[in-house]
Amino acid sequence: MNFRSESIDRLFQTFLNLKTIDECYTYFEDLCTIKELQDMSQRLDTAILLSNGDSYQKITEKVNISTATIGRVSKCLNYGNGGYRTAIERLEEKK
């Protein structure tokens, strides 16, 4: 599915223009609900744990996320476009 558009490009550009964690908090609190932010962070945490080899059960306990969502993240991690892998690699480079 191709969802690319000028509007989405502009949205992503605003992400890239943010310079600090505080700027991200300010912007994302305006842009998203707290629940949406928590859901996205849970998915990223899940992708990190999956890439480390953690089991679904262990992830459910650590992240408090459903096995259905873990399955979706796993599918994207293993068969998606590589977005999670790129994000995780970049986080590791920053450590």
C-alpha cells in the first residue's frame, strides 16, 4: 500500500526538524494523545525485545501488551519494510 503524500512528507519533515527530546515532547503532546504515544512506544519496546529474542510471554509481562499486537510487530519486524530494524540500529548507534 502506498500512502505517500505531500501532506505526510510535510509531517515527517516536522519530525526531522525537532532537535531535542523536550521539543519532541512538546510537539507530540500537541499532535497525539497520550494513549497514542504510549501505544507507539510499546510497539517500539516490543520490537526491541523481539529483536533480542525475548518470548511473547516475557514481552507481555514486561510491556503489558497483547499477544496480537506482539504478533503484528513481529510480522513488521520480520517481513515489513525494515523501519523497525533501522530505528533499533540507530538507537544502538547512539548508545
